Amino acid sequence: MATFRLARRLRAHRAIDSMSDAQFNVLAVLSMYGDHTLSELAERDRISAPSMNRTVNGLEESGWVTRTVDEADRRKVNISLTEAGRAVVTDTVRKRDAWLDDGFNELTEEERDILLHAAPIMRKLADR
């Protein structure tokens, strides 16, 4: 339950209050890993392509992503982050980092060390 609560607290710190968690996740994935097709984004989040299409449509309407035809395979459409989308990710990460820094400053050195060692284990579980 503590992990869920921490994740919820972190999600509350974002650049655009009206942006959904699903929308921000797409922006973050594109920022970290580069362009993706709709199918690749849907598979990464383990949701249906139509659900991901609705999410991407909203991001595209807001100017945070663009769709372009793949030059190598004209049947594919790549979804790319715009500069405005990149700014949303940067600002959101900055806000979340500031919130975490404030919290970490309240922890003992031993508690921070435990979290440092736990982070790779948590990532391993999350990446399954």
C-alpha cells in the first residue's frame, strides 16, 4: 500500500493538472525511448490499440505529440514528442524531483541508503 500511496503522491505533481496519468506516461515513454508506433505504445502499457489511439489523439490535439509516416515503411506511423511535449515532461520531472528531494531531506542517511539499494529491485519488478 505504501508504494501505491507514494505513486499517487508523485502523480499529483505534474506540469499540467488536467493531463491524465495515461497521457503523461505516453509523453514520458517518448521522451525516454524515442518515437514509437501506436501498437508499440499500446503493447508497452498493455492496453488495446483503440484505447491508446484515444490517448494519443488527445495529446496530438494539445500539440504535445505528432504523427508522421515512417520513411522506411510507409504503412507505419510514428508518434513523436513535440518541443511542447518535451517541456511538459521536463517540468513534471522537475516538480516531482523537488517533492522527492524535500522528502529525502527528512530521512536519515540509513533510510536513504536503503532506498538507493531498493530502487533497482523495484525497477526489476516493474519491468517484468
